[in-house]
Amino acid sequence: MHVVYAAPTAAQSGSAASVGWEFGRAAIFAAHASEPLGTFSWTPVIAHASPSGDLAFTVGWVFNAAGQTLGKYFSVWQKQQTGEWLYVVD
């Protein structure tokens, strides 16, 4: 589940059950808990990082398990103190 890429304070809009916003890893995980693993995949088409190297964004397409396009996504990523990149808004 892509919640592993969420920053502890991440915000995410929408799930299979809701179009509302979820805030924090636990809430994001709970919003997607009923979805089977492998339900969605995503492919970045555009990515760009800030000159400071601590923020970035990706834009791309979301697919279901059958490979059908479900829509677009936009994610903002933040480089953590550990060097790991996690999304802060999805």
C-alpha cells in the first residue's frame, strides 16, 4: 500500500470510499484499509525538484489492476532528514 510513502503529517485526497481529505499516515491507511493490495498503480509522467533539493512534485496517471487508466495524480514530495523522499500532499 502506498501509505508507506506518506510523510507522518501527509494529506491525501480521496480513496475508493470517499472524496474527502485524510490527514496523517494512520488516517490515510484507514481510508485505504478495505482496498485489496495491488488495486492501483501509478506512473509518473512529469517530475521536478526545487533548486534547494528538499521539495519535488510528480504528475502522472493512476491505473487499476487491469491496466485501465483511472485518472491523473499530483503529489508533492519532501526530502526527510533521513534522506528518504515521502509525499506530503497527494
